[in-house]
Amino acid sequence: MFRNVAELVELAESKKVKIAEIMIEQEVEVTGLNREEVFERMDRNLTVMEEAVERGLRGVQSVTGLTGGDAVLIQKYIESGNALSGNLILDAVSKAVATNEVNAAMGTICATPTAGSAGVVPGTLFAVKNKLNPTREEMIEFLFTSGAFGFVVANNASISGAAGGCQAEVGSASGMAAAAIVEMAGGTPSQAAEAMAITLKNMLGLVCDPVAGLVEVPCVKRNAMGAANAMIAADMALAGVTSRIPCDEVIDAMYRIGQTMPVALRETAQGGLAATPTGRELEAKIFGIALNKSE
């Protein structure tokens, strides 16, 4: 039905519908389910996201002890009234962190588009919910809009850290969230595409270097930054700011960057933060690996 962002925007504009509606129509066509069934499936995903956010905000800890409790700290900081970044952005950050802390604690999350980047979309959604007061239906549409842009990335580049680095995971999630925020806030399909482009091009080259090969450090905090990035990009697009490089070209650039990225920086835990002295010490502590200090 659509192969790239340009076609997605054109379809939405020509039919005078939301991008979410285009994605729903495509799901109906591909799955053979009716509209109500497709909507119900996404509603279940929304429930999983909501439960993960709520659990994370109550406080969780991973088995390794590498992550946990930061979402609670951020919420307490917001409540202190001393926040510099603004409560809405920090709320999105805390809820993104909450989701990924639940993932690290072996809880149930909804991959959007992957487990390692699962915090950005729900984090931003449940933060802007308090600002925009959407209906349940509009929240589900938020996920379909996110999915439409994720679909394009997955089919024209990659959403895998092993294939394209963290730009393909948290970068894609950030762009997906930014586009959906714009649509929920009343922006046009073109503005949603601009938000995606602005977000993604500012995360190009982001490597995937999980300490000890686990989806904890730096993954959880990268979701925090991804949520903040999405919020700012959405505001920029809604303000009328555009990307000089079209969205589809940004996605293509991400793909080419991922292809040239060294293997050590693509989820192998052989480079980047994973290869730092502290990263190696944490790996040894977790897995009982003897370190050669002469290296």
C-alpha cells in the first residue's frame, strides 16, 4: 500500500485522513482481519505498555543490579519542583526509563520496534496523554502512526542493532514517537514526516555497545534521550520547522551508515562502552570472567 514516507504522506493527504488510518487499512489488507479486530490487537499492546510503565514507576531492579530505580528518582525530581528541562519532557523520560527497566528486570513489554528501544513510544505517549487528554481510541491511533513509520524504516533500512547500530533501534523508535506525537497534537501528515526526519537525522551514527551484552547499559538511558529527542523534534515540526533532507533520504542515510559501521559497534559488546575498563569489569562480575589486567 505504501513503500516509503512520501507515499504514506501522499495517501493520508489525498484521502484526507490521519496516517494512523492508512496503517489500519494496511493491517486489515495484510492480516485479513476486520478493522475492529486489528484495533483490538493494538489495544492489547497499549495495555501491555501501560502496565509496564506503571510497574516501572513503582520501582524495579534487574537481576544483575545494573539497572533499576531511575524512573522513580526522576519522578521524585519532577515533584521537587526543581526540574530544569520541564516536567513534560522529564515525565516522558521517566516513563521511557520505567519501561526499559521492566524489560531489564525480565518483565513484559511491547517491542516498539525492539525490546531494547521499547521505552520511547510508550514513554512519550503516556507523558503527552496528561497534556493532550486523548481518548483511548486516539492513544491506539498513536501506536498505529508509530507503526506506520516503523514499517517504512524496517523495509527500507533496519530496526536491528546488530544490523545497523542503536540508530536503528532507539533512533527509529524516537522518530516513530515524534511523528505520532505530532499527529496526536493535531499536526499534518507532512509535519509528522518532518518530525521523523528531524529526530532520526540527529541520531545517525549511534552505536550499539551493550555492556556485558545485556540490554541494560547504556540502553535504558538511551531510551531516555530518545524520548527527549522525540518531544523536541515534535515541537519543532509543529512550530513549522522542516528538515532540509527529506525523511526517506534520512532513512536511506541511516541504512548506509549502518552498513559501514564496524561489527564491534553493532550489538557485539566488543567496542564502545562495552569495551571500557569499567564495562569489562562489570561483564566479569556478572559472568565470572577472569580479567587479564596486563592487556
